[in-house]
Amino acid sequence: MRPVGPIPPAFTPVAAVLCGRHVQPQPDGGQDLVSTERRAEDIAALVAALRLPDQASTGDIACSADLVVPPWLALLDQRDRWLRPSVPTDVCGKPRAEVRAALDGLRLVTVATRTVREVESPAAAVAGCAPRWADMVWVETAARRAMATPGTARNAPPLRLCVYRVPASERGGGKPAGDFAYGGQLAQERQAAVLRALAVTRPVADCATPASRFAVLRPADGAAAPHWYVELDGCRRFLVVSATGPPQLGQGDAALAELLAR
């Protein structure tokens, strides 16, 4: 419901309800997006501030570029009728200082919470992997950019493996997003075997089959590069993204995919 405008003179608010969303940690390490409803009843200062008029801009005021977004706000009367009032603005088009001060001064009580969705699963948190990632092999090859052949990858830092499943609805799109499936830091021997497989030079297949699973290999310390993206099925290509230079495209095989299996 959109704000209706100024508070009508005949409407006498007795309570305010503020709704919002925030990310909340799960007990076992993940994160949820949670919706909250909070209520305040000592609202005289807020109502007085909301009844103020907008301030007219004179055109010679220097305004900052920051965006001030008021919370989702509703007012209730004694009969539990409610409305969403408009928020009076200052000369810069932002909520008036009196409104912001009144909102900050509310004594709010949380009356309802609801989990909207999971932001990060406990498994992704333990693995140190993002909950979603884009299939950059598909992105770069679909753009048909010229890419060099990868060189050796045997001197890479300790790597973290993150594997993602691509929903059927995402495959073949402009930037397919995958959901976390499994991962964790690679053991030294396993990493060495993966890097040896990535160092094998093969002709890149002329293929346009979207992958349903792909792996991301990145430095375990969180460094920005290098990254490897490996299609685990479909065309089984891989992409190397380094700190300098353009991406490099190589051809993997079933053996490489098996090394990156759970």
C-alpha cells in the first residue's frame, strides 16, 4: 500500500508500525533474510513531525548526494484502522530532520518476525563459499571474446573449491547463476592433481551445451585472483582469470571433472 498523503485531521493515531528486513545469523553458521514488524505507542513526536509541511527548495542550497530512505511506516488509530502517511521533505527532498529524529526516538517492540528466505546455507558458510555464483565460462564464451590458451597453473596458492548447480531456468541465459552444492579448501595432493589436469593443452571444443554444474577455484586467502571456472558437464571447458591480462579459455575433460567431484 502506498502512502496516502498527509495525516487526515479526523484520523487520530495511537500506534506506529515499522516493517523492515535484515540478515540474521543462523545458529549453525548460515544466514537468513528476516522480515520484522515493530510497534511503538509513544508516538506524539512522530505524529507532530509527520504533520509538518514539505520545505520548499530555494534552488541555492547545496545538497548531499546520499539517499535517505524512510522505513515502511503505518499509523493505527483506536479502531485498528491504519494508513501510510507521506513523509514531509526538507529543501533537498529528503525526510525532514524532525521526522528522522522522531523515528530514532521511538521505543519499538518487535511483535512479529518471519523468515523470508535463506541467504547463506550453513554448508556454504563452513566451506567459505558464496551461496550463488555466475558461470563465467558461459558468460565469456557467449560474448565470443578472443581468449588466449592458458599457461601452466602449477604454482598457484592454496585453493578453495566451490561447486554450484545451475537450475534449468538459468542455463543458457546471459549470466547463468548457480546455487552452492559443496566445497571447501583443497588438500595439497588433490590441488596438485587438479592443477596438472588444468595444465594439459587441448583444442577447445566447438560446443554450445550449457553446464548444469560448474566449479570455482580461487585462492583460499580471499585474494581476487587467480580464479579458475570449470564446467563439470556440458562442454567441459575452463576459464582462467588472472590479476592481469584477459581471461584464458581451455578445454577440460571427464578426468578433470572427476577430480572436482565431491
